[in-house]
Amino acid sequence: MESEIIQINKVQNQQDEKDDSGIEQDNSFIYIRIAVEDHNLQKVLKFNLDDTIWSAKQKVLQVLVR
């Protein structure tokens, strides 16, 4: 009985580590999905929350040029 409770708690903790918002539990990264319908292009990029907007913009432009 105790081992079942421990296993349930482990599963719950794993589910709590990341939610559907795209922000990891440690709040240092965010995942953003970018879609360009005209070119049938979709990308998911990981950004550090400490980075500047300018560096995030540069990353997006570099990925979309490829």
C-alpha cells in the first residue's frame, strides 16, 4: 500500500514539473511556437527568460531564414 502511494506521488511530481504553458518549473526558459502560414512553416523555439528581446528576435530571424 505504501509503495503504491509513493509511486503515485512520484508520477504527480513529474507531471507538476512542466505544465501546458510552455514555461518550465524553474522559470528560466520558455517555449514559443512560431507559425508562418504563407510558407507552411512551424517552429518551436526555446528562449531563456533572462535574454533580451533583441537576442530573441535575432534567434527567430536566424531560424526562419534557414
